Amino acid sequence: MNHSKRKYTIGIDIGGTKILVALLNNDFKIVSEIKNKTKPEKGLDFFLKTIAEGVAYVLRDAHISLKDVLAAGAGCPGFINPQSGVIATSPNIPFLKGVPLGRRIAERIGRPVTIANDVQTGLYGEHQFGAAKGYRDVVGIFMGTGVGGALILDNRLYRGAFGSAGEIGHMQVDPFGPLCGCGHRGCLEAFTGRLAISAEAAVAVARQKAPHLAQETGSDIRQIKSGALARAIKAGDRSIEELLRQKARLIGSAMASLVHIINPEIIILGGGVVEALPGLIVREAEHAMREQAIPAIARPVKVLASRLKDDSIVMGAAKRALDEFGEKGKSA
């Protein structure tokens, strides 16, 4: 069958806790999607089986045959070699280390697969279909469990020499600061990732400074998620609101440095924390960035919340699959 007749692509969003598989038509509208738990403790074979079952489900659900699918794209956390597609390391899914994941998924689903870092893929989705559409030079900062970053320079996803460009969460903001998941001290992520925010919010609960949050979650860090923080602020927990303002200002401080180094047209803020509190985070971060950056450089830079939310990675991954396998007409 002629590749141009194939009407569908598949996007796969791989996370430490969930795997989202989506089937997209040739207008990049999502026709069907399914979310399954990752269960990293069950190992590689179970993981690949979960992805393959997700693909089988979306095809069945949309009454689509595999022969109508051109290719699949996947976004995966961790450091991924852009040439070989081998995962150098993925902290939340340790068994992926050294795995040529694109090839292994392709073997399971019977279609070619392209793979890239999840945050890079999500920003590419925003650039193609969302808040960054029409901009040539874009910085993305995503506040989730940790803090991820990505760059689009001169209209192209910039992955760097070895695939890990844009690791904004590991900019050091205080050499004597808290320990980060990467093993170093004082990274931006160690201050502004949701785990760090939840830990400080738990202290506020313990000190009886956040009665609404105390009622909903107690001081259990695992329960203090972005939605709970947003609800506590709305209900009047001033200490939690001030905590989030501080964190957003720290992000803004990092943004000022990035404005000086990269000179982007637009900065996109996304991830679960931003989705829960878009107004507060974007406003405070932008204000801090404009205060701390050279005015002539910062003035034209726009700051916006991401628009595609949960679908940014599957949409970006599906578009990358079309970019890679559609135009080349690679054999599937």
C-alpha cells in the first residue's frame, strides 16, 4: 500500500506511572485513546505488552486496521540517544537503561517507531498544534513531579549533540540547596518540582498554617498533588498560595537566564502544577523574569501556559512519526 494512503498515526506517552496510547487521524485529531498503569516493578516484557495491548485497543475501538497506520511515535522520560534510540537512563523506569526502545516497540506492534524524550516531544506538540504554534524560537518548562525543559530553535526541536538539550530542571540555583533526584544539590527541580512543593506544603500543614489542605490530605506528601494545592489556595490557605508564588518566582528567575542565553520569542509553561494553577504560576513567573532580565531583551518575550495539556506528548509523538516516516516513505 502507498504510504500516502495511510490515514493514521499512533502517539505513545510513556510515564513513570501511566502509559497513554492514542490513535490520530490525518488531521491529527485523536480518534481513540487509552491510559494504562506503567507498573515499572513488573519489568520490560510486561511494559512492552502493555504498550502493544494499548495499540491493539485503540485500533479495535476505532475499527481501524493496522495496515491503515503509517507509524508510531513515543515520548519517554530520560536521556535518549537521538541516533540509536537507545535509552541511556530513565530514572523512573530503571529497566529501560540500555534498551533500544523504539525498535523493541516496533517489533511488538508491527509498525516503525520514532522515540524521543517526553518533554521534548510535548513541546514539539505545543509547537505544531498548541500554544507555541507559529513561533520559531521556543523554550518549554514543564512543572510535574520534577521539572523538565525543552527547546525549539529556528523552528526545529533542538536535542543537542547527545539528545539531552533543555534539561532546565538541572540548572543549579543553590550549590548548598536540597539534594535532587539526579544526585546533585540545589537544582531548580529540587526546589520547584511537585515533590519539593508537596514536602514544603506538608510542613505548612504540620505547623497548622494550611487548614484546608490539612482537611483534604493531611501531611501525607503522596496525597498532596497539584489539584489539592489549587483547591487549598481557592479555599483560602494563604501559606500555600505564598509557597506557590515563591516557586513560580524561582522558575521566573531561571527564565531570565534562559532569555539572556537563548533569546526566545516565547516561553511555554506546562505540566501538572501549571495546569492546576495556570494564572498564578504564569503571572508570577513572568513578573520575576521581567524584573530580573535585561528589559530590552525580555520585553518582546511572550509567556503562555501550554494548551494541549495531557495530549501534548501523544500529538507531538504522532507528528514526529509522520515527519520521520511519511516524507521519507520508509518501508514499514
